[in-house]
Amino acid sequence: MNTSSLLPSAAAVVEQQTVDRVDLLVDTSSKISLLRSRVESELKAVNTLVLEQLNSDIALIRQIGVHLVHSGGKQLRPITVLLSARACGYSSGSAHITLAAVIEFIHTATLLHDDVVDASSLRRGETTANQLWGNPASVLVGDFLYSRAFEMMVTAGKMEVMDIMAHTTNTIAEGEVMQLLNCYVADVTEDQYIEVIHRKTAQLFSAAAELGAVLGQQPPAIRQALAAYGTHLGTAFQLIDDLLDYRGDTTELGKNTGDDLEEGKPTLPLIYALLKGSVKQQNLIRQAIEQGGRERIEEVLEIVESTGALAYTSHLAREQIKAAKQALTVLPHSTYSTGLMDLADLAVERSF
């Protein structure tokens, strides 16, 4: 019997892969929409406050600010603040709205600075601010967002908030410098990589979750549990982000795939492939990291897939999410604690 006729054609395989990617994209979008619906009115209030606080008599600040807001974003960090505050019993006042906006401002400032450092041209599917207005404007508007965030957090009137956010912004800066030092270095270990993402990405998620516990006037043990939840959540989020740089689609991601390789960043897929690959594969990965660029991206993609690097990265992310969910067991069941659980699942199930 000729079995070749039973096999799908190459065109059929490509078509099915396209359908699968579209289904995953739709599924991710629907999960984000469901998550946002839990705090819909409050999230609208956050967005209104962000636009109000972007107001300045300096036209360029307004222009870049509006560009950033309109470029969209999942807003997972401010959602974390809102869900955490409600899950921890905060029920009156608008401090959670203010602090959610503060978290969004700090995150946006880091993106502006990141795009300058990385010479990025695409963010959230839009041309980056540094491409439109230049590096100096992006850096300075990022500084404006940082300083405006600190002006806003003062209104919360809680020294614990100031302490958390001062530590957080300092830690993020350290993480950025550590990542810069690791660029084009092929001998970065997994532990060194994890330390970078703990500081650069996970710290802001940790702060967002802990701020909710502070507003809910929870005891230290609950605050620590929420902070741990955020750390595990943020770590998983970055692991998947780094995985998608080698498996994702530019249209879905809203940024160019292979950016990490072009910038010489030794993320976990490369670190693991360098450890598990053949001598020939190791040499290629090493050269790719040390030289940067996308010239050998197809070969690198094949290696990170064949060595199990992407599967390993995904496994590690899921282990982080298990730990994040375990940290939430200190909270009573509510629609908001369930929302935090759903947010954890979304971090590893997303396609962008």
C-alpha cells in the first residue's frame, strides 16, 4: 500500500500550523479579556489616571505618552495590584488605583530605556519611541515617568509603599546593568540568568502583589507570601518571553523574533542548548551569542528545538507557576484570589 497519499501535504501542514497559531492567539486574548473583566471598572480608572498624569506643558512628553498608551499592552502588572488589593481585603478608597498606575508608569519607563539600550525598532506591534523621536527624548521621557510615579506614590501616605518601590526601582536598575554585562558573553550560567530576571522582571511583579497586601493591612507573613507569588509569576513570565523569542511570531508578539539573539543576550534557551548540544552545535551557539545578529537564526532555531531547550524553558516556567499558586494558599477564596490564579496560568499559556 502506498502510504504517501495518506500523509498531509507540506501546504496542509503549514495551513494547520497557521490555524493552531491563530487559535492560540485568540485563546490568549480571550483569557486576558476575562482576567481584565474581574477588575474592569478599576482598570478603566487606572487608565484615566495614567492619561491625567501624563499631562505636561511640554508637548513632547504628551506626544510620547499618548503614543505609549495607545500602543496597548496586557497591563498584567497593574492588574496584579488591583487583584491583590481586593484579595487582601482592601475595599474602600482609591489608593489601589493610584499604585496600579504607579506600577504601570515604572514599567513603561523601563521599556523606554530598554528600547534605547537594545536599539529596538518594534514594541507591542508599533514603532518604538526611540525610532520615532530619537534616543535622547526616550531616555528623558522615561525619567519623567519615573519621577511622576514617585510623586504619585507619595499620595498613598504609607512609608511601606515608598520602601517597596524605592527598593524595586533600584533592583530593576541593577538587573538592567547585569543584563548589559552579560551581553555577548557565552559563558553565562543558568543561575546568573535567573538572577538577572529576578531583578529585571520579577521584582516589579513582586512589588505589585505585595502592594496589594500592604493596602489590605495584612500581616508580614501574608505580605511575604504575596511578594513570593509575584516573584514566581514574574520569573515564569520572563522565561516564556524568552522562549517566545525563538518560537513566537512577530505579528503576535508585537516585536521582532530573534531580538535576543541579535542583541547577544544569552537567555535560557541558548544557555541550555549550549550545555546539551553537540560540539558543532555548541560552537555555533557560542559564535551566535558572541557575535550577535540574525545571520544564523534558522540554524539556532533548529538547535534550541532539537536539544530540548525550549521544552526545558517551558518546564521551568511551569514549576515557577506551581510555586506561585502555592504562595496564594494563604488567601481566602474569592473572585480576586481566583483571578490571581488565572493570571499565573496565563503567564505560561500565552502566545504573546
